[in-house]
Amino acid sequence: LSLPQFVQLMDNFVGEDISLPTVKRLTAFIKGEYKQTKEEKMKQLEKVHHMSHVAQRKQLLETLFEKWDANAYGFLDLEEVVAVLSRFKGGMGKVALLKAKKQLCSQYPQLSRVGKLSPNAFQTFLELITSEFTGNEDETIDDLVRFLTTRVEKSHTESLQSSSRRKWLQDIQQAAETSGTSMEPVYKAVFKALSQDMEAHGGNKRISAYIALLEENQLSPEEGQVLLRYVACTADDAPHVLNQVLHRDMKGVSFAVTDQGKPIYVPRVQFHGNIHFWNSDRPVEEREGSFLVLPLHDARWRVFGILGLDTLQDQCEKSIFLTHEISFYEGVCHAFSKAYHHICMRENVLQVAVTALDWLYPRTPSIHSVTTYLVAPRKDKNYALCKMITTDNTGQKEIHSSPVVLLREENLLSDYLFKCTDSSEVTLTSVHGEYHIAVPLHDLSRQTLGIFDISIGQNKKLPPEEQKDLQKMLKMAQAACSEILQRSLEETEPTHVLEAGRVANVRHAGILFHWFMLQELRECI
């Protein structure tokens, strides 16, 4: 038990009406009766030491990764890393390197195809290489880190540039984590990152940027099975670009990007001949500049859209994108993808909650209301609770598109919700004479992902049958959420991912709840 879990366990055990002398007697009893053997103590110390060691190694390798990833792309080229590692210890470790690479590609199937190392894959790779050497593992990995560190040097200016870019990319993820299920703050954070980088590191070029997502073409399939819908763009381009649809039979290079999964850069659009201009009123002599289209990949390297940038509005005759800028834009694509899919995951979790509450309400008339919260990290390493769904005693639900945000320091009467989040355990309390049961939804590491705040009025507990149905609902909701989170980690074959699939996945999330309920019934027969 962690400290918050132990405190919560004791709090639930003694209840609210217990006297202080009784609490003191209970404390004295636990102190006197709780015994830890020497073996248990040693085992606990070893566990703490191991966890600390793992955390330190992870931090060491993350720092090394960032040093190599100078432009904050988010990935390293596998073959480039292999080429450098082949010289480790004078080339003596080539056999170990080849064996480790083979094992790595079996663990990360997409590596053979895309050749890109994520921070996790990079750490796994170095640990696999280390395991192939005889001798002390810690010393070997320290030698590896020192060797790789000396193979990449950055000037002070490059370090500052890299640091700024990472901060802007983190802002994109922060926007996703604090926006409930709205994509608008994410789009704004993406365009702000591009603008800030252009101002600081891109010669202050004037750029246009836009995001288009793949959709199934249901209205005119004769123009192609899929289309690209422009869902966001820089403010000046909104009248011409926002909500536009690009079909395969129209001019443009964007579908070549989604098909190939690689960026296409056109340094001089006026000489290309296959560029689609959304602003048809733009004079021919002003259709000059650079144009860049980058694919948006999900975690399994499936394309689900594009990020486009151009310099058509820039007055400078030689306004081109440099290599380090393009690498950063790929990092922006990666950050956007993580943010986008984070919001998709939250939508799916909320759909599970909606379906679970629909199932629960006809069976539990004693429940007065249920409020569903999602946990959102804050920049100060604390967290907030976002009120996402409010359900009254009739089962009527209000889904908050702009969530109400609760901060611990501003909501003392809601402290039981924060205790529930801290301990990841059920919390029972009374607020203004109304009893509440706060139940956490866990992520895959048993950290609190969301909370059901269940009000049962002046009754201290539910009738037995209703309590049984509530427990069943909570069990199935947790199983469905765990399945959603697990599937987001699984590897699949590359294919296009349609924006319509996002809607289908939300519906599927609701079906998951009923599927687990059916499995439970089958086991009871």
C-alpha cells in the first residue's frame, strides 16, 4: 500500500462518526500488532532500490535520446544508430548488435518497415545490446551511454533551439490533456508551435498551415473511396481552406503523401504544375513560394491525415524550408498525433461511462446523481479534475463539451474526489448531509484515469440488490476501459485510418461494455 492508499483504507474503515480516542486506540493497536519480518523488510528495500535504479536508467537514456534528437522530431533513424554502435569497443560488439537488432525488430514489428526508433524502442535496443555482453550490465550500459554521448555534439545555440522546440511540443500535449474532448485547443497549440518556431528559428517567414484528416467518401465514391477534409488552418486562410474537401481526382500531392507515408517538399510551387490552390482569386504572379506536406501517423505508423505548410504569403523571393525546420515539423506531426489519439481515447472512455450509466439507472432508483470526472495533469506536476458528464436522478445526462475544471486548492468540499484520485481506491464521505461514493477508473498502471462520483442522498448505503448492480456496472466499465487502453498499444498492419473510424470507435467503446457484461453472464451460467 502507498501512503494515500493506507490513509484511505483507514478512513474507510473507521468511518466519519468515530471519536478521537477510538482513532488513537486503533493507531496504537496497529503499531503494536503490525510486524514486519527481516526477510520482508529486505524484500521491500530491494524493491525500492530496483524501482529507483530503473527510474534513473530511464532518465539517463531519455536524456541521451534528446541529445541525439536535435530537432525534436521524436524519433531516431535506426540505421544511423546502428552505424554508430557498430564502432562501440572498436567494433567488438557487432555480433551482439546484430542479435539485439533482430530481437528489437521482433518486439517492434513496424521497425523493419519505417526504421524509426521511439524513445522506448531506443531504450529497449540499448538494453538488448547490453544483455549480449558478459560482465556487469550497469557498467556496460554506462559505457554505451558515454560512447553515444561523445558521438553527437551540439553548440549552445543548437541546445537552446532544441530546448525551445521541446517546450512547444509539450504545449501541444498539454492542450490535449486539459481540453476535455475538444480538438480546438490542440489545433491552436499546433499552429502556435509552428509560428513560434518560424519566428525564432525560421527567419521569420510568413507561413500558412493546415491540417486535413482522411474520411470515407460516402457522398461521391466515384471520386475516390477516401477524401481529405481540412479541419483546421491558420486564421488568414480560414475563409478559403477550412472545411474544404480534397478528392483524389483533384490537383495536389497530398494523396501521394498519404499513400507513401512520406513528406513531399515542393521548393518552387510555380514550376510544379500539380498544386491545388484553394484561393482561386490569388493572381498567378502571387502563386510563388515553397510547399510542404507531411503525413500524420498514428502509433502504429498508419496514415490518418496530413499537415501542410506553404510560404505563398511571404514576400521574400527565396522563402524555402530548411532541413532542420522540416525535421521539427515532423516532430509537430508526431506531437499532434499523440494529442489527437489521447482525445480519441478519452472520448471512448466517456462513451463507456455513458453506456454504463444507461445500464445502471433503471436498476438503482436510490442513486440521486452521478458525476463523471477525468483526471488532467497540470504544468506544476499536480492535476485537475474535469467534470465531463452530469447525470440526474432520472438518468438524464448533460455532457460538458467545455468541462468544468476542479482544482484541489479551490474546492475543499470536493477533497474526497482528490483523495480518491491519490489513492486510486473507493472513497466514502458525506457532504452537506448527502452521502457520496467516489469510485476510480484505472489506467493500465492502476493510476486514476477518471472518477464516478455517486450520490446516494441521506442513505449511508444502497439496498443490497442495487449495491450488487452498481458493483457489476463498475467492474464492466473498468474492463471496457482497460480494453480500450490495451488496444491503443497493440501493433497492427499498416493501412489508412479514416476520421470516420474515430466515430465508429466511439460507438464500439459503448458496445464493449455490453460485451463484457455478456461474458460475465456466460460465466455465471
